[in-house]
Amino acid sequence: EDQVTQSPEALRLQEGESSSLNCSYTVSGLRGLFWYRQDPGKGPEFLFTLYSAGEEKEKERLKATLTKKESFLHITAPKPEDSATYLCAVQPTTSGTYKYIFGTGTRLKVLA
Amino acid sequence: DGGITQSPKYLFRKEGQNVTLSCEQNLNHDAMYWYRQDPGQGLRLIYYSQIVNDFQKGDIAEGYSVSREKKESFPLTVTSAQKNPTAFYLCASSIAGGSYEQYFGPGTRLTVT
């Protein structure tokens, strides 16, 4: 069964304390892996798409990487405004292109 | 600015009433989706549409209905048959037919008492 697991469920960091969020996936084939940021009471905001193992994407303090089994979202020197829930989704090749499987997210709190 | 709008932001209904949630996009996307988000669960797909006048059930379609008469619009009706309708509903759109990111609306929080 296709599955996405995110860890940790919640993470508290001091401002400037770098860390990584994990997204592990089990799919027969991967069309793409997507990272989103979601603020409380709002819709997810697209961050990155990764397609193949070894690929990396960066945006400001965020860097997403991909292996054959998992993806990491690295946060360098985070600021309080980076506090949000980060969602990971995978699009498997075994389903139609409408299918996106979402993880339950990592709730990140960055303390000033 | 291009984007997706959902209305209303908050909606309150009594049990037994049908309610329709609005979703409009001006991104010129062919594909549109409705998801439900509950605490501690990943987004679950209710319905999707990849082209005007066509839509398909997702994983949890029971008690919901949709229409896609225009490319820009994909309204969702929550019927009285939905047993647990209180949730946060998200509409999304994307380019159809490939591996493309989805763009989400701001969501509608529905409370049924």
C-alpha cells in the first residue's frame, strides 16, 4: 500500500537552531514528491517539487532533498516566521495523475 | 493576481441541511480537487475533475456531490447523508495530466450541529 510518514510530529527549535524534517514514503514508483507549508486555519502553500533521487531544491532558509525512500526538508537558522506545519505529498506512478498521498505533517515552532 | 478563492471562510449548519462550498480559480488549470482535512490525518481526496463536465469520486466521496460546468468553478455540496461533515475543506487546482504541484485555496471550515 502506498504510504507517506512524516516525522517528527512536532518540533520546537530556538531561533537559529538548524534541523531537518523527514518524509518517508513507500510507493512502487514515484512521479513526484511535493513539500507544502500550512499556517493555522489556512490552505497549504506550495514550496518544492522533487522528481528523482539526488535532486535538491532551495528557497531562502529551506532546502529539500530526495532519496529513493525519503525526503528531508532542512531548515537553516530558522526564524519565528518559519513556524508552521510542513506537509509532504507523493504522487505515485501506479495511480492516475490525480492521486496525491499526503502525510500528516510536522508542526514546527521556532522560538525567539 | 492568479489564485484560488473559497467561500465562505466559516460556515455553520444544522444537521439535515445540505450546504454548498464555493471554489473558483483563475490559474487556467484543467484539474481541480476537493480535500477534507481533519486533525491528525493527512488530506483526504473527496472528488476531482480533470476537465470541464467530468469529475470522479475520490477516496471519501460518500455524502458529497460536485459539478464542473465551468473551467474556473468546482463547487462542493455536503449533503445530509454525510455522517460526519464537520471539517476543514480545501479546494486545489493543478495542470492536468502530469506531475505538477497543486495550488490550494484558503479553505472553508464547516461546522454542523
